[in-house]
Amino acid sequence: MIAPSILSADFSRLGEQVREVATAGANRIHVDVMDGHFVPNLSMGAVVVKGLRPVTQLPLEVHLMVEDPGRFLDGFVKAGSDALIVHLEVLPDPRPMLEHIRKALGKKVGLAFNPDMPVERAEPYLRDIDLALCMTVFPGFGGQAYIPESTERIKKLRALLDQHNPTCEIEVDGGIDAKTIGEAASAGANVFVAGTAVFGAKNGPAAALKELAQLAKGASSSAGSS
């Protein structure tokens, strides 16, 4: 399942590009939110989700790369978000917030962690989430290269989820392109955030998305039959 990240889209044609990837088979739209504190960059707010909501029926998932995610939840829910992803790094005990997102707000909930966070730190919370986001670069900027050690981390996460919450999705974000998506899929990831590889592709977003989906599917099938 490909989740195009609009961080790399052409914002002058955002609605058009989102429609294009939706028609090409995107599974959801990934919205990167940065506060300039948790990561050294600023990005979009709830107004972008509000603008996109009438444009697409695809789920809009919001990745909160922020120091205080609780401040932003209500605004993004009101704007039309379907899923909210928060970072383990900023939540000493994420359970109250995970429960609030799921039960009080009625949205899907994801837990993200950076490449330097041991995967085992997420284990106590895996039963409480719909999606585990294993960052494959340090967040903050698009266009970074996939960190090779990520593959082993995905495998570890897959093993933990098979034990605690087999239906939970494993999403990967960072450096996902035609060269790396197969490796991540073989390791156990099943949702792939791709920004530059989709919206920056020479052959256009639709063709790029279809190619990535095919590569991921092929790698997952091979891993399943081996």
C-alpha cells in the first residue's frame, strides 16, 4: 500500500496531484506536520487537510512530528483527518494519548519512532495501535537516503507485531523508492510513504506510484513464499 507524502507535492497543483495518485491506486495520503522544534523544519497545518478533504475520499493520515502532539489533535480531526500518528520520543507514556485518539476522537492511531530509538521501546504499546511507523530516515526533510540498518529494525518490529498485534500495519517513511521498497517489503513493511519518489518522478506521479506498488507486491509475495 503506497501512501504518497504531499510534503514533496507541487502545492500550486496539490488538489490535482492528489486526484492523480488516487486514480493511480494510492491507499491513503500522508500529511507531514513539523513544528520546527521536534524536527528542524516547519511544514503544513490543519488548513491543508481542510483544503484536501473535499478533493479526495482517500484516508488522510497526519504524521505529527511535533513536541506537543496533544495541542494539534482536535484541529486536525475537525479538518477531516482519518488517522493521527504521534512520536514515541515525545511521550513518556503514550497510552493515554493513544486511547484518546482511538476512543474519544474515534480515529485510527499510529505510533512512530526514529531510527535511533530501539524497536523494543515500542513493544508495550503495540496492542494499542493500528499502525507502527518505523522511520527509515531522521525526520525533518524530504529526499533523504534510506538508512540500511532500517531493514533489520523492520524485521524486529514484524516479529513483535506477529506476537502482540498481527493486524497492525507496519509503515515505513524515508528514502522509499524503486531501489529500496522491495527490501522494506521483504522485511515485513506493508505501507510505504513515498514523497520525492512519487511527486518528483520524471515519468509523473501516477506511473511512479504504480511502479512502486508493483515492486512492493512482488517483494512481499516472494517473502511470503520463501
